[in-house]
Amino acid sequence: MRVASLSMAAYQDFMEGLLRAGLGIDQYYSLVVTKPVKADAPIPLSALRQR
């Protein structure tokens, strides 16, 4: 899953909510991107929902 967050605190709240929801998630790991890795235009969110 890819998550875009306004802050690390918001991300942490989101992940803790997933863990509390009882979805069978035992652990997770995160990779934080601090700068762009591609120069291309971003993928529209509507395209991501179709996958």
C-alpha cells in the first residue's frame, strides 16, 4: 500500500488505526521518500483507484 501523508504524525496515527482495526496486520515497515525519485508528472489519484 502507498500512503501519502501531511506529516509523520498523521501517518503514524493512520498506521496505528489500521493495527487497532483488527485486520490481521501483525507488522509493517515504512520507506520514507524525502525527494522526488522521478521527474515525470505524477500519476493522477483517479488512475490509482482503477488498479
